[in-house]
Amino acid sequence: MFKSLQWKVVAMFLLLVFAILSIAGTFFIFSVTNFYNQLFAEEMDSVFDPVFVEHLEAGGGEEYLANTLSAYTARMGIDSYRSCYIISASDGRIIHTFAGGNNLPATNTPNMISALSGTIGREVNSRSSFMDYAVPIHLGDSDYIIYVIDSKDDLTKIIQQIFTIILQALFLGLVISFVLGYFLSKAITTPIANLTRQAKRLSEGEFESKIEVKSDDEIGTLTKTFNDMSSKLQENLIEISREKNKVEAMLLNMTDGVMAFDTLGNSIHMNPTAGKMFRIEKGEKLNFDDFFSSIGTDIRMGDLLYFNENRKCERDIDFENIHIKANFVAFEDEKDNTSGVLVVLHDITKQQKLDFSRREFVANVSHELRTPLTTLKTYAETLHDMLVENPTACNFLNTILNETDRMSRLVKDLLVLSSLDHSAHLNKTVFSLRGLIKDVVSTMKMVAKEQGHKISFSTTTELPEFYGDRDRLEQVLYNIISNSIKYTPNGGKIDIFSGWIYNDVYIKIRDNGIGIPEKDLSQIFERFYRVDKARSRELGGTGLGLAISKGIVEAHNGTIKISSKVDAGTEVLITLPVIEPDSTL
């Protein structure tokens, strides 16, 4: 029962009244007792003043002493509760008694001891069961003590009456407190109970009912606020439900697959498209690492959650003749805490088939163009030799030869790309990577010297013997360094670094040329993509050099990255894994 707020308020009222009356009653009783004791001492002081004591001592004789005190019994308040004794100080014998027996209730009190020592004993002790007063009297050669003692019986009766009154007041106060506390607590707890019931209805989805506001106090304000909150909550839930249904409809009908996993790697959502891609039954639970490992995808949940550079990445997945591009991204909650990983799946099977057909077409056309271009160049050179005395004809033939050479370079590059697309076998040998770089740098120095460039080469660590296709990697270096030479203003600087870190070797080519705009960096490795198309054609570029370089590096299981700023220069980083000669790619 006392778990209820209402009864807690009632109990608090009762305890408060009980504590106040108990403390007040106790204080009142002690005050009355102290007052009564002090009053007794003051009464005796008024009787036995120094003048009266001198008068008693000057009278002479025990009889005079007794008669004089007998006349003062009314002032001393001698009655059935208060007695007066004349006691011999030498032997403690009672000489005379007023309104009392011959037996003293106590003879070794502090006041009696004080009188025996020659001083008036008037000490007040509230805790004692009696009150006493002792006066020393010297009559000739004899010493006497006038001893007044009160049994406190009248004080006890007064205290009992006061205690009875306090108990009656306490009982009446508790009854009144109970009634007032009950109704006051009910006035407080009834609106709270109504709010509780309404909150329970809200949790069950009932938003229509409202609480009646019966007052303008704080509770009434709370009730109004609760009703407003209920209305706004209903509106927000309707909006959230609408958005949820919209998102669910989009996920159910979108052509891309969507999968979501929590931080423990357990699947929390999967749309029908994703289930259809991987032949997963509806409601089937998956584990991130186990699932993607089973389909041959090299990715781990921990890499996405705990390594910032891997929080967003892509993987190509081949599953039962379906080619899928998977985009992985870690998502966060409203407190910026990582909540899981989202996987978006794109079916690129048709796109790959079209791309394959396009590459087949380009390869076939390129192959077919080689012979007519060779023939065209041969006949043009022959005509040039025959018409050497005709300047106009020679100019036309020079143009034909230049364009034929450019077409031949383009066809050659297309054939290289075609061979890389078809995973052509690399002619791998063990060679010195440092020696390869030095040879390329030595050759390109002659070309760079014509434009006043300075080329430097340095290694941060010793380079291991490398197992790979030397000619293809040489082509990559020629492509990158020649680009640096072409797109760096005269008198530029080109630095080449290399080193060995863990199981990878790296080659870094840095220049201080014109740079590449940030918007073009994402497309720089695409075929035929040129940042400055007019200048690229002027310098004889085909737009395939970087695409070929990327294909060769990736054929060695390496990576190539470009970072650049306009008018600040470009840096190309090539990373290649060190593979033993008996290993297979």
C-alpha cells in the first residue's frame, strides 16, 4: 500500500505532525520541570535570606530556632509533599520536623554536603526524584542544618496531566493530518494517475483520447502539455510511418540489392532484390564475415568498423554467372556512434557483357587496321621519295605520314589494352627493379634535357629482386615519366623515389607541373579521357597511356594512385606486391 504516492504523502503528513508534537511536548515537559525546580530554589532563597539567617543565629537555643521556623512554614510551602527538618550537624540527629516524618529520604545529597561545609546548598537537579535546600545555622558552640525537601509528587501529577494533554493533541493532530493528507494527496495523485493511464494508452497506440484539464495550477499546466505532446507525437508517428512505408516501398521495388548488418555482423535487413541475387530465403539470418567469405569476397566487418580508410569501399563479386558490384559503407546513429554496415549491390552482368563486346569489337577493329595502316604508310613514304622535288606534294604526304603514325600508335595501344582485358599471359622473369628504374630514368633524362627539366632518382631502402613482366613495367614508367615531362613547364623538376615496406615495393613519381583539377582525378584512368584535350592532341597523346598503366599494374596485383593540385604538381604512387617466382597470380 505504501508504494503508492498517495499513501506516501499521507504517511509524510502523519510523521510530520507526530514529530512536531512529540518534540514540542518533550520541550514543554522539560521546561515545566526546570521552571518548577528553579521556582523551589528561588522560594527558599527568598525565605532564608542573609538577614533571616542572622536573626535565627542571634536568637539562641534550639527552641527559639524551632519556633521561628514554625512561623515560617507557610512561606516555605510546607505541606504533605514538602517537609522541613532541623538537623544536628555533628551527629545528623533530627532535632525537629515540620509536616513530615522523622526519617529523611536522603542525607548525602550535594546540597546537604554543601551545608555541612558551611555554605547554603541550593543545587537544582531536574533528573532527581526530589528537590532539597540546606541552610547551615551556627548557634553558640553547636551547628545545625535547616533542611527542606520536596517529594515532587505535585510536579509529577502536573507532568502527567500535561502528557495526557499532549497525547490527546497528538491523536487529534494525527487524525486531522490523515484526513487532510488523504484529500490533498488525492488531489495531487489523481491527475498523475490519469496521466499514467493516458501514457499507457499512448504506448498502445491510442492517441485520440485527451485528459480533462480541471485546474490552472502546475498540474493543470502539466496536463495541457501532455495533451499537446500526445497530439504532436501522433503527428510525428504518422509522418515517420509514412516515410517508413515510402522507404520500404523503394527498397522492395528498387533494382539494386540492399543489405544491412549490425556491429556484431548479424543481418538486420535485406530487400527482395538482394535475396534474389544470392538465392537467399526470406527471413534467413546471415553473418557478414561468414557470408561474404563463402562467396569468395575478401572483406571483413572489422575493417569497415575500425579502420577509417576502409569505412567505404567497393568489391566485385561473381556469383553463379552474375557479376555484382558491391558498395560497402559503415553507417552511424544520431549520436555519431557506428551502428553497422550497409551493402548496396548493383547487377552489372549486362553491362559487363556489353563492355566485353565493345572491347572485342575494338580489339578486332584494331587488329584489322594494322595491315591497311602499314600499307598506307609504306605507299606514302614511297610517294614522298618519288615527289621529293614537289614541295606541296611533300607537305601533303608528311601530313599523311604523321596522321598514319598517330593512328598506328593508337592501334598499338588499343591492342595492348585488349591483351590486358583478356588477361594475357605476362612474360614474368626475376629482375632488378632498381636497375629497371635507373635504365628508364637514364633514357628519359635525354628527353627531359630538351625542356630544361631535372630528373632525380633515390631509394629509401634496398629493393628486392622482383618477379614480374619487365617490359610491361618499363612501359608503365615510360608512360608516367613522359607525362610528367610533357605537362611540366620548361625548367621543371621531376623526382622519383622507391622503397620496400613490408611485402610491397613502391615507386613514386613527383613533378611540379601544371597539375590536374580535382574534378578530373576520378576519371583520369578512363580510356581516351584527356584533361586538356587540345594540348594532349598537340603533344601526340592518345588518351590511353594511364589506362594501359593501370591495367599493367593491376595485372601484377598492384595499385596505382594519383594525387594532384592545379599549378602545384602531380604525384603518382605505384605499389606492387613482392611475389616469389613459383607463386601464381
